Amino acid sequence: QGKLRRRRRTATLKMGPFSDAKRASAHFHAPVILKQCFGFDYRSMAVFRIAMSSLILVDLWLRSYWIHDHYSNLGVWPVSNAVQEIRYSFSFHFISGSYWCQAFLMCVAAFCALCTLVGWHWRFFAVMNWLMLSSIQNRNQWLLDGGDEFIRMFTFWAMFLPLSERFSIDSLPSRNGKKVITNANNGGNSNMKSSDGSSYYVSCGTLCLWTQFAIIYLFTAFLKWAPEWVGPDYTATQYALGLDLFVTKFGQFMLSLGPNFLKFMTISVLWFEKAAPILMIMPFWNGPMRIIGILGIFAMHVGFGSCLKLGMFAWVPAGVVLIFLPGWFWDTLLPFIRAHLPLPQQYRQQRNSANSVTTIYTKGDRTWMASTMFSMFFLWNRYQIIDVSIMQRDRSPLNVGRERERDMMTSLSSDIALNLGYEKEPLADNETFCVESQNRKQSGYLGVISLFEASCLWFLAPILKNRRVIRVVLVLAHLVQAAEARYNIFAGWIYPTTPRKFRKFIVLEVISILFLVYILNWNFASFYRYPVNPSYFWIGPTFKVDQYWGMFAPHPPKESGWYVIEGVNAGGEQVNVFNEGLPVTYERPETFSELVPSQRWRQFLQGLPGSDRTENRLSYGRYLCREWNFWGRHPGKDQLKEFKITYLRVFTRLDDIKPEPQRFVIWEHKCF
């Protein structure tokens, strides 16, 4: 034992005087590296929540234009057809095929997305958001593309993450607590600051979301094993830009740049799809590496969307990847960017001045809660909010409560105590709101404008000064005040009584891992081409975790085409049913994608020539008859009697020779 003690003392001396610090440093940095690799910053998760909810709202807005055509029983795919096609799945939209029922359900979905956008009752509305999104996708599966799978899967994994810890209603301070909020000593909005030095969150949910991200891009890359992708041809981009149904004018311009440039684009896309997941978990230079990966994903998908009409697929990945923003971005890069932005002089002075603090005085619970909510979301500089009514309640001619007032005054910062003062009231008797900023004190509507000037919404301040806008705002404020006084919506329902904290549950962590194992097995089954076990196959379509990421794989499409729908009306005249008012022609259009009104229509028309789409062609034919003959659009002899759908197919050539299209009459229909 004595020899062993001497050996330990000798080893300690050899390590030097900083041995304890080195051991402590190694012990400390190991979990930090783990958090940075597989964890997400709370601020980034909040931005991810806002981006995903906004994308869902935009998607619902685009779908709302075609409720009658795509979701009602008078459209291209009635509810009876959808019920027969869907197995193991559910949809609230199967309740009724009426227009108003579908519109109501879309409004419910929009409300759920809006609640997740502002972070109100996050756990409940995260689940509802996923349910409503899965429901509308199951209603008409022939309209879906890769963007729908993308947003559905990340909405699913969002249910397991605390996305409402920052920039949310759930994270607002309690209305029952002390009515004095200050971040004047913190140097900015508390949402923008790391609460404990390391604002990363790590759980099974974060691991699952990163794995889902890796699955998408790695399986997309490895499924592209054809020579058009991996060589020696490298012609995948040329074939992709030859799709008449999707190519844009900018895509046609890119096609004219020559084969060498397009080969470079093919190689770049394939290799970056493999590198993107690795960049997100780099243990060294984690912040800059993640930023490179985020910018690359954003540039790649925006490039896809500018060359091909891909709908939401061009924008959903750009929103999803924001969850990987590192803490280095918020603590180092973003302040540097803000310091060099060409902002208005007043906002720049307030941001740079060490003594500049926006002070908001309120009187009453509702004004305090509204000011708190606005400041937490939009006021990124130093601010303090003070409810003077608690001070007035403490002041009295008697000495009762005077000690309590002094204790509260000393607990505040010296700036707040100076602003409150004993001699002068910050608010007059008839005032409920006042803003003091840059040595200016404004109350009422002028105070609202001053608050906007100090916030990140400074560009709206000049608009609020317009006379017409003032009238509209005052009318709306009067209506909101009347509704609030009667129904108590804001104070009674929206603002939290106590802060709602996200808590980990072991059961949910285990469930997330089980789903991850199932999803990995599902993707390996598609890669190695083995069937999923029938005993648990139903889990995929039921919970909408079934997926396939073989976009343009293994071969890019080498043929494209367009449609000509030639009809005959009751008077025996020839009419163009597909593009009403234009003459019937079988010549190749310059850009056929411009003639199709939306991405949903492109997806539906893309699979129409398939041998197994007889029911689709029948439903589409009935829809065309109704749209032409009903609603009094074409009375008398202009009624559509019969028509035929011709698909003109061309094979993409890599030379300048334009092949002759092949005609296929895929459907003939008689309206009466």
C-alpha cells in the first residue's frame, strides 16, 4: 500500500500543478459537447416553432383556394373514393364532403397552428396541430408531395420537444406575481439570452429529430445510385430540368448554361445531401459548421424551388433547418449582424447606449399583461415594465405599509427607483399607459407609437402615424376593449395565471425511441427492399410516420408531357376544356407549368396517365363536366357534351434535337 501511495503521488507530480483544472475541464466539457452535437438551443427551438407554424398557415391558405375542387364531394376526389383508398388511417375530413364542413375543419387547423405559433398551451395544441395536419393530408393523398411528408414528420417530432420555452405566451411571467419586470441589467430581451450559460436542451426527442433529419438526406443520397447521379454520366440535373410539368423559366435558363455546369450541380447536390447531417453534429467548430450546413440547405432548396415548381417543398426544409441554429449564432453572430445593420438612428442609439432603457408604466392588470406580451416578443433592447397601481395601493396618508414600500423600492434597480420617485406620479389619474424612451415621455396612442419605434417593429411606426390608420386602430381598440370588458378573453383565457413549464416524462421519452426504431426499420425496408412485418405495418399509416425519401431516385424522370383536353359542346363546336378560351393545339407549350394553377394540381395531374388511376380519371372527368355545365357558366348550346383527355409524352434528350411527342388518349368522357 505504501508503494501504491508513492506511485500515485509521483503520477500527480508528473501531471503538473494544473492537473485538477484539467480533470475538471475534461469533466465539464464532455456533456457540453454532447449538448452542442445532439441538443438544440431554446431560442432556435422557438424560431423553429414559429417557422413551422407559419408554413402550416401558408399551406392552409393555399389549400383554401381549392376547397371546392380538391376536398368537397363536387371536386376531383369525393369522400367516398378517399375512404376506399385509405387503409389504417383516419381523417376528420371524412365526416362530410360538403364545402362548409371542409372549410370549418381548415379553420380549426389554422387555429391550432396559430396557437402553436404564439406558444399557447403548447403540449395540447402541438398534438392537435399534428392531428389536423395528418387529417387534411389523408383527405386527398393524390395532392401530396415531398414537402408534405417533410412538414408532417417534423410536426410529429415537435410534440416531444419544449418549443414554447422562449418567445411564447406560456413563458410569460405570472400575472399573480410582482408587477415589475426589468431586464435593464441583462442588456436585452431575456428571450435572447442564455438562462444558465448553456441554453441547449438534450433529450430523446432531440436525438429523434436529428436522426429524422439524417434519414431524409442520407437515404435520399444513397438511393441515388444510378449513373445519372454517381457517374460517369452526371446528367440528373439535365433530366430534372426537362420536366415540362414542373420546370420554370429560370430552370430553362439554367438548362441553357451547358452540360459542364449542370454536371457540377449534380455532384454538388449529391455530396451535400450526404454532408448536411454530419455538419450538424460536428464536435469541433460546432457553431460555424452548423451555420454552413443551414446556409447550404437553404440555398439548395431555394435553388430547387426557383428551377422547378415544387410548392412547399422548396420552403419547408428551409424552415425546419432553423432548429439547428447554434448558441454561437445568438450570442456572437447575431449581435455582430445587428451592430452593422442600417437601422434608424433612434433605434441604433437606443441599442448602443448603455444607459438607454425603455420604461413602460401601466395601470391595471390588462394594460400590464398586454405590455408584457408585446415586450417579450418584440422589444429586444433593454426595457422595464412597472405597474404603478401596486405603488398607489401601498401609498396612503397613514404610515401603514410604508416599510413594505421601502423594501420593494430597494429590491428594484436604482434606475427604476429613480423613475418611480415619491414626489411625482408617472401616470396621471386618467392615464393607463405611458412609455418613456430616449428622455421622451408619451402616453396613450403616442405611447404606442413610441413603443413600436423602440421595438423590432420600428418600420411600422410611420404607418401608425397615418390619419386613416389612426382611425382604424382606434375603432379596433374600442371594439377589443368592449369585448374584453364583457367576455374577459385576454385576462381570463389567454394570459397564463402561472408559467407553464415543459416537463420531461419517461413514458414519452420511451415512446419517442420506439417510434424512432420503427421509422429506421421502415426506411431500411425501402432501401433494402424487404417488406415491413404485417403485424406492425399498421403503425406507419395510422400515426402517419410512413415515409419514402427517394426524390428523383434512383433515376431521374426521363420523360415528361402535357395535357390537351379537346371537347365538343351541344352545338357541335370544338372547345378547349383544359384552357378555356384558347384554341385547341397539340404543339408543345413554352412552359406548360405556367398553365397549371397550383402545385396541388400538378401533383394530381402527374399521376393521371397511370394504369392504376382509372378511378382518378373517372372522377376528374365528372368534375370537368360539372364545372363546365353547372353553375350557369355555359348555358344552352355551350354545354359540354363530351371530351377526351390526350397525354402528349416526350422523352428528354440531352442534345438540342426536339423529339416529336407521342399521343395517348387516356380518357374519353360523355357528360350527357
